[in-house]
Amino acid sequence: MTEDERPDAPGRAPAREVWRSLLPEAVLVGRGVPWLAAAALDHLGDPDGERVALLAGGPVLVPRLAYGHLRLTGADRVPFVHGLVSHDVAGLAEGEAVDALLLDHRGQPQAGLAVHRRRDDLFLAVHDGQGPTVARTLAEHVIFDQVVIQELDERLASLTLYAADPGAAATVLQAAWPAAGAALTEALAAAAGAAWARVAVVQTPHGRALLHPRRLGSAWTVDVHLLSEGLSPAWGSWTGAGARPVGERAWTAGRVAHGVASAQAEGRLGLPQETGLEDRVSYRKGCYLGQEIMARVEARGRLRRGLRGVRLAGPPPGLGAVSGWRLEDAAGRAVGALGSAAPAPDGDGWWGLAIVREDAEAAAGWRLVVDGEPPRVGPVEVGVSLHPAAAS
């Protein structure tokens, strides 16, 4: 990437146009679904089949239409980003990446992102459609800093490859790029047990691509970032090698099954420590946006709420049209909020991830309500053990 990432690079193929040609059956999500950005790919015509394929272990490919891509150059780029996001950027070596959060002054996540340190720049992959939010916040904090912020959404395409077997993921990648399999295996070995990941750089016929291993619970996924003109030939090779394209609805089912929170879904409901996102926070890096709140939480050592798995009797009310789901007990007291939900693989209702008060005693009669509407879904079982087993 790097030089070829320039928006005025010759032969530029806008990423969204390439995706549109590859995915004519794509259904984009409607506004209002809490865990999906408005521009995200909902499904590819068979949401149930896509969900089962992912939960069965893949391999599957998730187009990341809602990812934002930012490149930062300039002498102050590392201390500048280090002083704004929640994880340690200054401590990254060249070729390493870390998942982080952009917090507000109350310590609540505004966006999730991966920061990759390269020789001449920082590359930020911003998740869940929050690229404009992060770009705007960064720009607002540039005062005398020698930093240049460049948006690369037209030049770059991103996707996630998931396979329960890392060997299967390597096989899929090397169908397009022969060197990718070994590069991914090496990157996975380097990242084992570390807070950061080693990003593999692969030379392709259309410039360099990045392979960023990221965890999905106990499993690994790979975020692939490549130049848009290289997407079509690579996509054909990967699907020809047996990887099934799936939408974000299937990805949400995988997240829920593995108990993995999203900054945009669960994160908006509380602090990182309450919403399953504490691994994206460093307590030792010094000042950054929201750091005072993080230090206060660490000092107190107690949380009022926590991430819990829940089972619902049916789909959340107003699915696709609302964004305020509240959990109430039998007496009508607010005990939590639902972040994400997906059909349970065993066919028995729906699974979800919720932020629940620690002092609330799970009992019969809990229900899910929509802000401003009467109760519509119940009962809600709280504290269930989620697992990624596929439906039979």
C-alpha cells in the first residue's frame, strides 16, 4: 500500500463500485439497527444459511463496507494518536497493530479501531461506520502537531476472513496470493498471548496488502486490507477456494456466540470495563481522551454493570427500526440494556449480549422493552452460557 494508496493514483477503482460489481445481491442494512452501521452489508440473500456457515467454522468472507481507512503521516503522528486513543501506540514496533477505542470525556467508547504502525505512517482501520467520527475528532485536536490525516476509503477495501481452523484460512488466502499462507502463519505465531498483533504485509499483483490477525473469543480472524483494484481477482480466487461470502448479520451471530462485544453495539451502553472492551484499554500509557475515568475505575476496582449473555423468547421488537432496547425485571425496574442479538443456533429463541446491573438478581419475569413502548418480548433468561456450536 502506501504510495499506491494516494487518492490520485493512476488506475484508481473506487472501492464501493468494486464491491457493488462483486455483490449484486447484497442487502444493505437499514438505519436504526444498533449493532450495524447504516452502510454495512446486512446479508447476501440467505441470512440463515450465512449464519449457519459462519457458526459451523467457515471459512467465510465478510465484506467490511462500513470500515473507515485513515492514514496519518508527519513527525508527530505517533505521539499524537497515542495521546488520543485508549491503547498503547507509542509502544508498537514497526509492523505491529493493536485494537483501541476512541473515548469521550466520560470514558464511553465513541469508536473502535485498529492502529497499525508502519515505517512511514500510521494506518487506522475504523470499525462500524465510525470513520468520519474518528477523522473529525483527530482533525479537531491537531493544533501545532506535525500531522497530516488522509482518508483512504476510495482506495482501500477491507474484509474479514474467518475460519475455525487457521490452516483453512491460510489455504484460502494463498489461493490468490501464494506467499500469504506462510505470512499469516508467522503472524499468528507472533501474536499468540500478546496484546498486539503482528501484521503480515504481502506483495500482490496489485500492490501490497495487509493481513491483520484479530481475536474472536478463543478463535482467530484475519482482517484483510487491500487496494481496490486488487479486490475482484482476489475475491474470485478466495470464493473459488471454498470461502463463502456472508453479511454482517452472520458476523453478529458469531460475535454473540463467542461473547465478543462491539464498540458500537455494547460499547455505547457503558464504560469499556462494563461492556467487555477492557482489553482495548491501557492503564499505564499516560494521558488520553477519557483516561481520568479509566484511572478512577481501576482505582475503585468495582463495577456496577457487566456484560452478560441472554436468551430471548423471540426477536427483539422493532428489529431494524429502533435503537433503544431496555431490560426490565418483573417489577418494571430497569436492570440493563441489550446490545446485540441473533437467532440461537439451536433454534430455541434468540441469543444476545446485554449490559446488566451487577446487583440485579436474575429471576423469572425479566422482559425486553423498547423505549417508549409497552413490553413486547419475554421472558428473558440472563447469564446463559453462549457457545459457537452450529445449528443442526
